[in-house]
Amino acid sequence: MTGATARPVDLRSDTLTSPTPAMRRAMADAEVGDDVYGEDPTVRALEERVAALLGHEAALFCPTGSMANVLALRTLVGVGEEVLCESRAHIARAELGAHAAYTGLTMRTWSDPRGGVDLAAVEDLFAPDLGPFFVATRAVAIENTHNFAGGTVAPLADLEALRSFADAHGVGIHLDGARIWNAHVATGVPLATYGGLVDVAAVCLSKGLGAPIGSLVVGSADAVAESRVWRKRMGGGMRQVGVLAAAGLHALEHHVERLADDHAHARLLAEAWDVDPAGVETNIVVREVGDAAAYVAAAATEGVRVSALGRTTVRLVTHLDVTRGDAERAAGVLASLPR
């Protein structure tokens, strides 16, 4: 079957995956307890595993990436204080103002064509305590990989330079590492190296790793203890949630290295889409079209689902449920559509 009569190739997001049969078995067999009491052994195993991978003391299992970002960032930035971030950062654009609503912080942004760290801009934006007239900068947030910039990886040298700046000025660094696993596989940089350059991080299991739910706050024991209180305060306390944590443990064991397949499929699609595949570092491809809504609709009629990020911007994302054959079929459709 071809076109609209075949199973759609869904490239809207890597959150659309279904648990594999092996992951479902792991979930069904999970040992559980009451996590609000700290008595779910599978949750504890997941938290310890992720903390160790990122080189930090502790981690906290959360239902969503947005919650994990809010909890992580509020350990660094308080009411009436600010975080600096890139203008298209997920925390600024796609979390419905949750940081302001829950924490009372403000944001100022720099712009980088690939979503990266512009240290000169950070230095220019940075505001130390200047009395009652200016908001004080308490943290810088980075996103690695950067979603809306096309899955770009932050260069290690830039992160190291930012760490030096933060240490010299007494501010923290928050990592939105929803797809840090993709950065690790694409570059070979150890996860602990990325983790060691930040004070607190949020990492996701339900995107590239294919788990049905879950993110974690990662940081010091004190930061995680504070986040545990605020998770409960926000309604995020969970009970026998080991059935979900087991999916994350399975994903960490079986779905990390295979991310390289998603990256290869993204480059194949980029080439068909007249996007330079050399600039596609991970599993996301973004390009400009004349009318994004019309383009999305036209692709859907041919059995390929992509997302509009704006009036003229379209995104596609490869993932666990997209096979090589799916990618090749989608490539043919994308190449045939008027742009």
C-alpha cells in the first residue's frame, strides 16, 4: 500500500511511540511499592541509575518533562529572579508559562541560529545584584539537544566555557536534557561529562527512549529533596509507579544505542527535503515552507504526518516506531510535495 491507504508514517514527535512487547513485560513484572513513602523499589532503582549516569548524587522520577524542568530550575532561581536562555528554548516557548506561574521567576533570552550557547550574549545579559532596580540573574538554562532548532547538539567547548563563566559569577546552570541521550549517541560524549557541567538537569524517558511516560530531575541530594517536596505540592506524588519506572529502566538498557538509527533516518529525510544532511545531528529536521499549515495538510493526505512550528516552519522527528522502510516512504512523499 502507498500514500494515504498505508499505515501513516507519523513524524510529528518522538513522544508517539508505543511500548515494545519486551517493555510491556518489564512493566507487568515490576516490583512496586508506595513511592510517596519512598517505598517503590523499581522507582528507586531508576532514580539511582539515572543519577549515576549523569554523575550526580540523586534523581527524582516525575510524570512529565515540563514538571521536571520546573522543579529543577526552581532549585536555582527564586521569586523575582531570572534565568537566561535561548529564545526558542522549550522552557520559554512550550511550557505554558509554568515557571512564572509556579516559581515567580522571569526570563531573558538570546538568539542563536542553531539554539546554542552564545557566551558573549550571556555575558551581556548577565545582571548581578544591582540593588532594587534590576532583576538579578541566578541561572543560565541550556537545551541539549535543542528541539526547535532542529535537534542540534551543544558543542562541548561551549558548555565548558559557560561553566567557567557561571563559576566565576556565582550562578547556576540548568540543563533541559530531554534528549540528552541523542546528544550522547551523536557525539560519544559521556553522559557524566554533560552532567558534570551543570548544577541540575531534567532528562526525559518518553521521547527518544520510547517509554510511555516519565522524566527525572537530576542534581544534588539537597536539590532533589527540595524537588520531592515541590513535586508533592504540585500534585505529582505517585503511588505504585514502579510499573512506569520499569519502562524507563528497560529503555535505558535497550533503547539508547539504537538512537543512531533514528539519526540516520533523519538524515535520509533531510536529503529528500532539500535540507543539508550534514547539519542534521540527531533525530529532528526543521525547514521553512511557504505555508506550514497547508504543507502539513498535504503531507497528511499522502500518509505522512509532520508538525507546523509556526506560520512557515515545519518539523519532522524520527523515533523508535519509524523503520527504515517508513523513512524511505516518507522521503518519497516529502520530495514530491510543493514547498
